[in-house]
Amino acid sequence: MNVPGAPYTSGGELAGRTTRLMLYALLAIILMSLDFRERWVDRARATAGLWVEPLVLLVEWPYQASARLGEALRSHRQLLAEARALRLDLAVVSAELMVLEELRQENAELRELLDAGQRPALGYVAAEVRRVDLNPFSHRILINRGSRDGLQPGQPVIDAHGLVGQVDEVFLHSARVILLTDPDHALPVRIERTGLRTIAYGSGLNAQMRLTDLPMNVDLQPGDVVLTSGLDGLFPAGLPVGRVDSVERPVGASFARADLRARGRPDRSRHLLVLDPIVERDEIQHPAPDPMPPEASEPDQSQSAAGDAAPADAAPSDAGGSL
């Protein structure tokens, strides 16, 4: 039966189409079975990929070459700009160093006039962070320097930004450093703007310290720079500690409080410097000798004093990296 308006199809032609459809379906089933066992399609795809890949690379080559050329030009311009900036910074630093050298000479002359002792230079030992304490209530890190490198408990530790902490325990090849933010750490500090001396305590939070027991009328403002006071005998005076974040004066309280953000970044810095206070102690204990020659009646005493001072003088030279 033919539908009106549809092309006429005879019975034989319809049977032929049905037969071809069944043959195609059977052929597809056979090919799928063989491909499932022999992976012919995957092999054909891999072979075609080997032939097509060079063509794809040839088509993409101009774009990749232009991209690499543009990146090289951008890198070249960036390096030139950085070189110009570094030259400018070098000129500024050189000028500042000349001014500082003049100030150092004037300071030395004033100290000589006042008969005051010279401020000793500190040595240092370069160290690298080996492990971080995972205890959230203990802010300590382990560095790869120990007693073989001349480290001792109490030595200050700094990074490129400021004071980080101090050596707590020393082992043969490593040492444990307690950070300024540890709740068990306290540090005598000085406010740079006013000269006020107080104690900074670790808060147990990352990069935060606290100034407590401050007078209610204390002259302290957010942004004030906090430095080490040098009154504890371990930390040299003038090391940057941090900046004041906020000052609180609670109503009815006896003391004011302030939050301090530490300058050091032990959570980001991997390389640290351990200051060598042995140099400072030795220079203080063994001042420069009298230029006048000793009297003939005291040779034995001078030789004995030199023999006693020899081990102490040799200590800084054994510490790795001390200057």
C-alpha cells in the first residue's frame, strides 16, 4: 500500500533494502567483535596519528615560533628594566653607604672623646630551615646548623626582614629555634619613636606579638616601629622586631595593651642568619691592649694572661660563617 504523495516503492525494492540493512548490521557486529578482541580501531587510530602529527606540528610551528619570540622579547625588555632599576638602587645604596661611613667615623671619634667602648661587630652563621614544628601551640623550627658550627643556646636568629627568634636547643648537626611568636617567649624591646622600653610576649598566633602592662597614658600609636633594646645581654640593640598594629585602653583596666606584628617571616623564609654573640662577648671581655709596652717586671703575668685568653679568642674562628 502506497501513501499518497510518497514515491512509489515496489515489494522487491523494499526487500532488497531490508537485506542490505541486515547485511550492514551483521558486518557492523562482526567488526565490533573483531575490534574488541584485536583492537583494530586503536591500531588504525595510532597509525593515522603518526601520519597526521607532523602535519599538525607543521601547522602549529609558526604560532609557537611567534609566541616564543614574543616571550623572549618581553623577557629581554623586563631584564633591561630590572637592570636599570638595580643600577639605580646600587647608586642610591652607594650614596647611603658613603653617608653611613662618615657617620661611623664621627661616632668613633665621639666615642673616643667620651672614653666609651667601641660597639663590636657581630658575626653570623648562615642556616637553612630543615623542619617546622607541627604543634599548633609551639612555634619552633629546626635549622641545619649545630654545635659543630659554633651555635650556642640564646643566639639571635634573623631573616631578610627582621628578628625571627633565638636558638633554644643545640644538637651536633642541628638546632631548634624558638620563634618570637611562641607563647613562652619574651623579648625586651624599645619603641623607636619614643624610646619607651617594655617587654614583647609571643601571642601563639602567626606573626603576632603582644605588648602588655603598658601605662594607660602610654605614648604609643599604630605604625610605631619596635626594636630590640639590648638590655637582656643576648639580643643586640636595634634589631627590627615589628610594628604596632593596634593599641587598646580598656575602660576600668589598670594597663593598656598593644598588638604587634612581627617583621620576621619564618613561615616564608627558608634561609636564616644566626648572629654570633661570641664575637661580642670576646671583644667586651678582651679589649684592645695598651699601646705602651709592658714593664720588664711583668713578663710572666702578660704571658699567663695571653695563655688564658687564647681559647676564647679562637672560638669565633671555629664557628662556621662568622665574620
